[in-house]
Amino acid sequence: MNSMKIRRTAVAVAAAAMLPLSLAACSDSGSDTKAAPTAAAEDAAKTGESTPAGDSMTGDQPFGPACAGVPKEGAGSFDGMAKDPVATAASNNPALSTLVTAVKQAGLVDTLNNAKDITVFAPTNDAFAKIPKADLDKVLADKDMLTKILTYHVVGQKLTPQQLENGSFETLQKGMLTTTGSGEAYKVNDTANVVCGNVKTANANVYIIDSVLMPK
């Protein structure tokens, strides 16, 4: 009888000793099972976060039919212009040579290059060519008039394409200009079309337009 009791007691003690080990093993196994989905969820979250960033970068590129004429390399390319302040960047773009001449004539090179976070609506050479030569020569010879016209093309903040959809903005000349459109088609003052938009320079966003704007 006594030996039976001793055996039963030994079995009970052994079982009690094994129970915590068995529970610990179950617990470890459970935590491993839970850890795998958590890591997978983190990976999925990272993948999900990278997609919008890629989309937003795509939507932040220059757009418009005239962008095809911008040099692919060098200082006049989109990458090159992004490194220079706006007046310098414009001087490296062959399509903006008349504008650059006008800016120099008005003494605005330093003003534009030193400005912070501006938007420039930049008329092409063809835009200036729409103005009769006698009238254009007269404007170029009148520094005050030229300054008013050029500063009317500058807004004191960086404008995104979305802001142009239905916008009204004060210019450096203190007049107001309006913008309308969507996608890749925008107009300024209902007269000038954006032909290459969202061009970045070191201190400005540039929208190249096909007509010269006149202060209201």
C-alpha cells in the first residue's frame, strides 16, 4: 500500500513539473504564429505607403505640348533649370530668349533670382512675336511700362497645377490675374494657354504661356 502511494505521488509530481514546460512550449508556438502575420502586415503597410508617393511624383512632372521642345540635357533641360534661380534658368531655355532680353532691359534679373517661392508665367518668343514690332520696341524702350508688364507675370507664391483650376492671384505688379482649366489644359486670363507647365527652378514654378499678359 505504501509503495503504491509513493508511486502515485511521484507520478503526480512529475506531471506537475511537466505542465509549466508544456504550457511554455504552447505559448512560444502561439507567439511565433502571431509574429508572422504581424511582419506580413508591416510589409503590406510599407508597400501600400510607397504607391501613393510614386503616383504623386508622376503627377508632379512638367506637362504640355511645348515641353517636347525643351532640351533633354544641359542647363536648359528640366533637370538643369531646377538647379538655377528662375531668371538664370530662363536664359538657358531657347524658347524664352525674348523674355530674358526684356527682363534684362527692365533690370529685373536680380529681383527674380533672389525672390523666394514665386510663380512665373513665362511668354515664349512666339508670344512676343504676336505683338507688332513697333509696339514691342516701344515697350522695351519704356522701362516703367516694361517693368509693370513683366511683374504682372509673377505671383508671390509657388502655384501647383491644382491651384490653377479656378484661381485668382495677386501679382507682383499688384494687379490680379485669373487661371482656369484642369488636367494638362490651363488658361491665364482666358487668353493665354499654358503650353508647358509645372517647370521647376531653384526658386520658382514656371508655366510657359503662348501670349503676353497685359496688366488689368
